[in-house]
Amino acid sequence: MRARVEEIVFDCAEPPVLARFWAGLLGGEAVERSADWAYVDPPGFVRVAFQRVPEGKAAKNRLHLDVSAGDVDTAAAEAVRLGATPVGAVVADDHGRFQVMLDPEGNEFCFVAG
């Protein structure tokens, strides 16, 4: 049996806030199904959803999104304008460049190019 990823779900405190952030980052519209569930369905990408959970984030994510960016520096600057925080400096290696970021609730993601 072959399966496909329908959506990626982040546990969070404020689903509508994260849906708006990620919609600004990836495109598409933020959809608030309820106060406890929101999502963005960006063009060319799997749906990203946000579910309210009572406990706060306690450790580093076990999974993160790598987001393709033609220009990592420009993408990181735009993400900061939307509410993200960069973690360290841009890294360049044999595979290209990447910038680790945190979304407004501290979920890790990376802009990658190369």
C-alpha cells in the first residue's frame, strides 16, 4: 500500500496565529476551522495545520520543515518581518545554504537553497 502525506500538524497554543504566519510565508489562505484548529493549504505544498494543545513546547522539534528559498537571506528577512526568529547565522556547505529559523511559537524550520 502506498500512502501520501495529507497534512503536517503542529501542536501549538494559538492555531490561528500560526496559520496566518505560515500563510504569509508559504502563500495560500489561513483557514480557522475553530479556535482549536487552523490550517494553510499553500500552492505546491502539503497542507500545514495547527492544533491547540494544553501543554507548552518543552523540547526541540523531532521534525522540522525545510522550505526552499531562492535567496535564503531575503526569505529569512521576510520571515522575521512576519514574526520568525533566526537561529544563528546562514550556513553554507557543499550542498548549498540554509538558515535555521523559529516560527512565532518556537517551532524550528529551515530555509534552504542549493
